[in-house]
Amino acid sequence: MKGPFTDSESVKGPFTDSESVKGPFTDLRGRRRVPHADFADTLAGWAKAALEAWNTDLARYLGPRRITANIVAPGLVVDTGFFHGKLTGERREQLIGATMTGQAGRPEDVAAVVRFLAAPEAGHITGQVVHVNGGAYSG
């Protein structure tokens, strides 16, 4: 899936130059904070939160018709084009180190979860975010 928040380069533009940042970018003490590239992560977080809220409403709407709505949230999955070749070896090791399994995911791991959620046996699982990330996010 490609969208406005899959590539932080698409939102960094005006947020990397501290002179171009004006407005409410201050902390509670009134100190100015420049969002830089981390702001792209913030935007992605907002988008994910919006998707989760939308999914809950969608599940509520579709549930009476016995239609489920879930989100599958993969962690690091190798052998995909998601990182566009920009994932450094150091960052890859950090992401793998954050898992409880000590390994990166594979496309087949994500596909297995999607296949299960689409099966009749998962008909009572709806409105959920299923994290497929080796336990890297367990909240």
C-alpha cells in the first residue's frame, strides 16, 4: 500500500529548515521545537490512529451483516519494497533487536494472518489491530 505517509520524504520539505517553521511548534515551557524528519513519524502516527478509529466504526457498522473489519500492522518485513532500499544495516539490526523473536518478518508471516482473518473461523474477530511484528509492539 502506498500513500501519503509511507515515505517520510514526502512530508519533510518545509519541516527541515528551522527558519521556515513558524507557529505552534513549542513545548510546554514555550521553547521552540523544530519537527525535522521526526515530524513525519508523528504524522504517520496520527494517520494510524485515524485508521484505528475508522476501523472501529467500520466494524460496528458492518458487524450486524456478519462482515469483519480488521487492520494488520506489520513490523519490519524483509524482501519488500517498503523501505525503498533506504533501511541501513544499523537500523535493521535495531528493529530486529526490538522483537521478542530476534528476527525480521517475512511477507508470508503477514499473509498468514490476513488469510486467517479472512477465514470463516475468524468471524468473531473484528475491530482489531493485529500486530505482526515478532512482539516488537505489544501494547
